[in-house]
Amino acid sequence: TTFLVCCNSVSYHKMAMETPYEIIAIEDSLNSLGLTKKNKDALALAHKKVGTTHLKGKNYIDARSHFSSALKYSAPDSTIQYNILMIEGHLLRKTGNKEKLWDYYRKKFNFR
């Protein structure tokens, strides 16, 4: 009971903005309790913020993971989708095979 009373006073949105890693650390607990729309929005925001940090640091694997998690909690978000596409492009470009990169974009956007 103490845990629920304590946590009810916590602003998950504020936590997502200021300390996104902390809300991500309790993500499993929040999921097990059942997520409200506010909690889903806060988790999406936290993953988006952490994903952006990883993207800026060129840590594409972790960035993709966090942006993908953000999509689980939010309605389709064009910024998240764009970032995932860019990350896939960076990862494919790193392989040195330009054809893989172009094949990916052709497939994704139905180019011929």
C-alpha cells in the first residue's frame, strides 16, 4: 500500500522529461500494474528522449531499440518513424554495401 500511495504522487511525465532512465528502469513494474494513457505517454517520451541521445552519439543499435519501444506506447509518430528509418540507413551504410541501403529504401517506400 505504501508503494502505491508513494508512486501515485509521482509525475511520470516530469520523470520522463528530467530523468528518462529512471522511468525506463521501472517500466516492467508499470506494465505489470497496467498502464494508463498518461503512463504510456510518459514511457513513450522517455524512450524518445533516450533514443535521441543515443542517435546523437551515433549509438544506432540502442537508439533503434528505444525508438521502437516508444512506438509501442504511442500512436504512430512521424518523428519516431523518421528516426528509425534514418538509423536503419546509417546501419546499412556502415556495412559498405550501398545496394543494401537502396534496396531497403525501395522496399520501405515501394520504389521500383
